[in-house]
Amino acid sequence: MFRFIVHDTRLVGYAPAGAEIEAIKVDAGTLLSSFIQKAMNASERKGKEISIEIMSHGEDTGGDLICCKEHIKLSTVNQFLPLQGGVKGGIVIYSCRAAMIAKGKANQDGDGNMLCSRLAQVVRTTVKASTALQEYSFSRGKSGGCNKGPIVSPIEWGEWEGTVLTYGPEGNVIDVENHPAGTGMDHQEIEVDWA
């Protein structure tokens, strides 16, 4: 399966690379429609045999992926309609609290459960996301001192944290995995000095 990765550069680090990976960078100025068009192009080239991985920060309260200018949230999820039926490998969201429902936000922006459910329905594929903070790591070179050298390895997500939900193409939860909450860190970046 060909992996199409969108990496919002507000998340420090860089995406993995490889023969079966296409990674694009987006930021606060990138329109969501631009990312979706590039994903559509990848889907057409690969005969719909792609998965989409979203690497971005999530809002502290949950249910809002800080990805592209408009963010990915319940009020923007319908922009994914052009991808309907074009993502056979599913969507994996590597963002903190992507599937969490923010207090008082049921059925509106901030409802990550509804966001993931609607995303699965709109694209007609599976969507996997967590309700908890997600930790990741990368390595820096030695030049520039501790935690100031150039990043020398791609982002490594490691194990999922918290409750991880997989939504089916109809938007229903088809799998629930429970993992330990991790270290309880408020920030998910872990930098490793390159030896």
C-alpha cells in the first residue's frame, strides 16, 4: 500500500521517506484544498491503493487537527469529499486528542469523535485516531549543542497512547484499543541526541 503523508510543519521534525511514500509539507498558509488535491493525484496515480497519514498537532481540548490554514475539524471535513472512494488503505491521524470530545463541544467543532466518524463516512474508508496525547521522537545532530543541532532522523511515533478508535466507512467504531496513558507529559516531542 502506498503511503501518502501530510506533515504540518508546525509539528517539529520531518516525515519518513521511501519508495512507497509520498510526503508533503503544509503549514498555516496552505489551503486544505491543496492538500486534498495532492492526495487525489496520488490516489489516481496509484489506482486508489493508498493510505493517508496526517501528522500534525491537535488542539489541547481535542477534536481539531492543526493542519493547513483552515485546520481539519468538523466544519471543514466535507472538503474531503473529492477523495470519496479513493483511499483504500484508510486514514491514520497522528495528532494529539484527535478523537477526543472537548467539554461542551458535542456535535460541533471540538468533537473529535464526530470528526473521525464523519471523515470516515465522507472518504468511505477507515479512520484511526486516539483520544490522548501522542508522544513522538526524532534525533538531532551534535552540532549546535544539546537540542539545537539539525534534525537527522524522521519522526518516530512509537506506540499509540490512550484509547485508540478505528472508525469504519459508515462512521461506526469498528475497533477500540486501550493503551497506557504514557508519561503524562504535556508536550509530545521527545528529542534524542544522535550518538
